[in-house]
Amino acid sequence: MDLQKEIGSLDCFRQDFPALSREYNGRSLVYLDGPGGSQVPQAVIHAVSKYYQNSNSNSHGTFITTRETDEVIEYARKSMAALLGATGPETISFGQNMTTLNFSLSKALARFLKLGSKILITQLDHEANRGPWLTLKEYGFNVEEITLKTDGTLDYDDFQKKLTDRTSLVAVGYASNALGTVNDLKNIREWTREKGSLLLVDAVHHVPHFSVDVTSLDCDFLLCSAYKFYGPHVGILYSRPGLLDLLPTDRLVTQQKSAPCKIETGTLNHAALAGVGAAVDYLASLGTGVSLRDKLTGAMSRISDHEFILYERLYYKLSELQGLTIIGPAPDPDWHTPTISFTLDGYIPVEVCKFLASNGICAWDGHFYAQRSIDVLGLLAKGGVTRFGINLYTSQEEVDYTVDCMYQLVNSK
């Protein structure tokens, strides 16, 4: 493989992101904060603005702007169905964010699942896929967590031990936003199917970096967030065809009784949904093929390759720094997102991020709402970790500049 060619293969798309032209202290900002939210291409900004300029109206009316709003909603559903490999738009619901949707789903499932049954969560997950299920203890459900090993991966022996015939639901992340670990969803789905358990997947950190196929994965629910894959702040819920129709969701009598609308409370953010459709279209523009799905799978493969090469470069250069410890599994294109978390001797993570910020590098510190995993690893009381995230717009120059800044920090003591 011609690494230099591959590294630069997406550089031409950097011009599509207006934020990349912003300067700080005479230098362009470096955005390594993608796991907390990506930058947005001009096409998405234009779609949101265009909606407000031309079609700002509520839905389900007879006049032209309300019909255009209906079209925006339907196109957003169709686009997300294509991105996730779903059978159709009726499987896609929208909400304020992933957390809000998951809380709504947990309340509905509390009325649907057998009382007293077991729900499994993990120590690796973001609190948005733990908190809603922990609240079900109030309803008499037994909520247990799968152990996180010191290498940043789930203990699958513990997983199989705790998964029993009484387990009604398993809520697990596709990938960890804190450590970048990709979980073994194929085996988890086989194990849950054997026990007759529902499988809910938090794919917020996975969707921006890999192609997802909910039909092949055979999950019952999958959640993600558009602002992680170059879109606006919108939460997305995929539900297995027919399953959402069975759930007693919180719903006004005026709301539709069927999927996908029955879990959508109140008026949706129509302008943001215009941005969701535009974000999917933008991703598709990076791929080739006849169908939207073909273009998207090709684009995500291209993005994954670009990101992983830069991720490996950053990983191994950082690994050479004295006193720097990378937390989590070693690089693997199938089992790790392009996300690096680390600690640095002599510094707490916020100090590292402040130094980087002074050099125009955007990076996060702390637990990133994956508080349980950082606590289990013994890092919460020490301020958590520093995290870098690679996105499609990240360049080799930015990676090398970041490494140089880290060397400056280490050598300053």
C-alpha cells in the first residue's frame, strides 16, 4: 500500500469544512475533538439554512412549505436507513439526542419486559447506555454489569456467565468513546439470540468510523447521533421492523400509534433533520456506486482506511514518549476506532489539554461520560485521560504537529 497516497486521499475534502480555516495565534486550529462531536461540512450548513429560508413550517399540512417539511423528515429517515443498512424508513426514529431516546425506550421496555428479569449492561459503556437501564431497578429489574478488563476490553467469559435465560435485554456499546475499543457484536448477538434476549446497541462512537449493517448485525435496537458524523445535534433510533409497534411508549393521544413516530414526542427539529439528510449525502459523495447504500459503504471503507493510517501514525509516535501510557487495546483496524486515550506522568489530563489548547489543538480530558470505565481502570480520581480522535478531515500534518507539541510538553520538565 502506498501510505503517502492513502494518507492524502481525503485531504481534498478538507476545504468542505469551514471550521478548518479558523486560526488561533496565527495557526489553523487542529480538531482532534471528534469523539465529542465532529465539524460540519458546508453542505450541511447550507441545508439547515435553506430549510429556514424556504420551508420553515410544521408538518402534515396541505400547503407547500408544510409538504416540504414532510419531505425533509421522510428523506432524513430514508437516508439514515441507507446509512445503517436498515430495511426502510419506518425503522428510523428521531429525538433530541441519543440519551433522551434511550430513556424513552427504557421506560417503554419497563412496561413490556417481564418484571424481575435481568438486564445486562457493561462497565465499558457511556452513561447514556447505562443510566437509563439502571433506573429500571426501581421497577424490580435485576441490572448487572459485564466486567471491563485492564486491557480495555470486555470480559467475554463474564459476559457468557451472566447471560442467562432470565436475561431480557442486553445493552452494549458497539465501540467505546473513551478507549476506542470495538466490541465483538457478532458473538454477542449469537449469545443473546440463544437466550432469547433483546439486543440494544449504542453505536454513537462506531457509526462515524465504520460501515454499519443493522440487518446483518440482527440487533433489535441501535442508537447513534448525527453530530458525531458531520451532522447536527439529532439522536437516531433504529428499531427492528415491527418491534417498536409493540412497545407502550409515552405518547400523546394525538401522536401516531405506529413506528417510527410513536416514540417521537412533540415537534421534531425539522431544520436539523434537513442537516441529517445532507450529512448522509455528504458521506455518500465520498463513495461510488449505483445505490445510496453502495456509495455509503464505499465511503465508510475509504474513511476507515484514511483514519486508521493516521491513527497508527499518531499511536506509535506517542508510544515513544517517555512517561506516556496509552490506555486500551493496541491498534487493529477491525477492533479499534481511530481514538487514542492516554495518561502522562507528571501531568493531570486537564493540564495536557490546556497546553495543547495554547498551541491551537482541540482535545478533551476527563471521562467523556464513560465514567464507569475510567473509574474501573483507576483513573477517575486522577482526572481521567487525555483523548485524541481522528476524523475524515484530519491530516498527516496535523498529526505530526500534535506529536511535536507533545514532545515539547514532555521536554519542558
